Amino acid sequence: MDWKEVYEAQEKGVLKSQAGRCMDCGVPFCHQGCPLGNLIPEWNDLVWRDKGEEAMERLHATNNFPEFTGRLCPAPCEASCVLGINQPAVTIKQVEVSIVDQAFENGWVNPLPPARLTGKTVAVVGSGPAGLAVAQQLTRVGHTVAVYERDDKIGGLLRYGIPDFKMEKEQVDRRLEQMKAEGTRFRTGVAVGTDVTWEQLRRRYDAVVVATGATVPRDLPIPGRELEGVHFAMDYLVPANRVVAGRRWRTRSTLPESTLSSSAAATPARTASAPRTGTRPPRSPPWRSASSRPLSAPATSHGRRSPPCSKLPAPTRKAANAPTSPPPWSSSARTAN
């Protein structure tokens, strides 16, 4: 079965036309819409003028991994595009991923090792996009960086959480090759807190960056949650990615082998004349007992249900009534523009 990406490369003429639609607004709301603050009008103009290598440099000025965001980001920049007030917005996301794909094809993406080392050492715990980005930045300024990952491969959810049809893993591998050439070191199969303690990391390194992800799913205690066939996405994404990569899932998985090997062995499809029958308790993640997280677990002040025995402080969340920039279609936005 073909598990390759479903997206097709944009034809160069169409891509250039889209980049040329960018109006280089005096107040580019796409900057505010982009969490990274990408310099979108600048590299749009460079694409329009056929300056692909310069466009790649401007793209990398604010984004370490545009090949990831160009495939996975929901593109809030396009929703903020001023052109979208009365016509389709510029296809910013497509332009972004086309720039970096062209850069890799032409050999413009090269390692950038530091000119000299600072003598400082840093441990980065977690090899998802955040951990990889901070590791690359710290390596390039001269620090000696080691990335710790509990799985057998680097990438975090980029590796085992994103299906191949959305992003093939060669996108991760070729960026890792660049980072290795720059001097970043990787330690796989190491669970910090079990295989090595936090105190040991603090003694060994000058600084420790915690960039861990969250593979623990958040339940939704809504009517129908207890019905058969309702599962957490992570119960499927991780094993499925391992199978596609040719690696078997660890024995702690609660999924039957038939689920991973053949869709024909899955639960038969129900029809309108065959309603659901029976109930079951909600499925727990494979690394926790079924009783450790009941649906009646107390909720936190911000509405989420806290996992038991949490030793880390709750993350700081932005207040719901915090001021935000006006949307591009509002009257104040049109006045400002």
C-alpha cells in the first residue's frame, strides 16, 4: 500500500503567480497571524523575482524547519492575509514549502557549524520540533548540545505522531543529517527520569532545556464516549507509524496485532439497520492503568483534567480575555492598513 504524501508539488508558473499576488502591505497582518513571525511578503517577492536561494535565506531567518511547518501548519497566516477580504488569500503555505523543497533539491541547505566553541554544554530533553530547533540554534552559537529522546528514533511526534501521508519521514532525516554535521549530538532510547536522573543531567551539563511533548491523550467526557470503537488517536498513530517504518510496536501497546496488520480484521462496519450494542469503559493509554484516569477525575481551573501524580507545574496559559490584534476584515484593521 502507498503511504506516501498526498500533496503534489505546485507548478512553477502557478507558484510564481501566487507569490506575485502578495501586495506587500504596509501593515502585513500575515506577520501577526504567523506564530513564528515569518517574513512572508519578503520571500513572496523573492519567489516572484526567481531568487529562490535568497528566498530560502529569508525563510530560514525566522524558521528552522519550514519543511515541517509548510506541510503541517494550519496556515493562520492565510486567514490573516489582507487580500482575503474580498478574494482568495495568497497560498502562503504552498509557497513556503516550495521554497524549502527547491532549496534541498538544489543543495542550498548546508550545515552551518560554529566558527568556535564556547566550552559550554547543554542537554535538550525531547527531540520534537521545539527540542530540535533549540538544539540547532544553541549548536550554531558554539555550545556543545546533546539531545535526549526516549524513543528509538529522533523526531518525537514528527516521527511517530504524524502519518506519512502528511509528511514522509525523509523530511526529518535529511534535516537531522544537517544538524549532525553542525555538531549536535543525539542520544536515543534514554528516558530522562528513569535511565538517567535530572540531577545527573544538571551535574553533567551547564544547562538543561526541557522540550518534552505530551503523548498522554486528553479525554472528552461527553455522551457516547463509552461506546465501542471510540479510541484515543495516539493509540493508533504511534503503532501505525512504526509499522509503516518497518518496526513493530512495543509490547506495552493495547492494540491487537490484527489492528496493525490488516484492516479486514478490524471491527465490521455497522449499518443503519445494525445499531451499536453494548458499552465498554474508556480505553486508557497503553502506558497507564485503566483506573489511573477515570472520567470523573477532577478538572483544573482551566478546564483540563490533570493527569495523576503530576510532578511538573501547570503550564502558564494566556488569559482568555487577553488583548488580540484585530482580524483583517474588521473596520479597525482596514483603517490601520
